[in-house]
Amino acid sequence: MSYLVVKCPYCGDVRAVRAGVKSFQCFNCGKRIVFSLGLVLYKVDDKRLVPYVVMKFKEKVFKGC
């Protein structure tokens, strides 16, 4: 199963969702977001790597890169 690292278009928070979802809720701002490919930052195929990839993208987002 693949996971997609996505960025909330409202608050900029980064999280992972399963590939194939139609919508997801942001953990930070609570908004329901309709999935689109434009939100995807990265695709992860190994479930064990998901937390590390999300953490790396959060570091980049909050550093302003």
C-alpha cells in the first residue's frame, strides 16, 4: 500500500494519507480537504518510512524552504 505526503492548503501542515483517498481532514486546522494531485509532496511505498518522510517535510515547511 502506498502513502502520499500532502500539504494542507489552508494552514500548510504536512501529513500522510493512504493513496486513493477522496478527502482527508487536517490534524492542525481541522478542515476537510478534497484530495487533489496538487497537494502531493511525495509518495512513500514503505509504511515504515512514512513518519520519517513527513518529519523531513515538516522541517522544510516550518523553516520556510
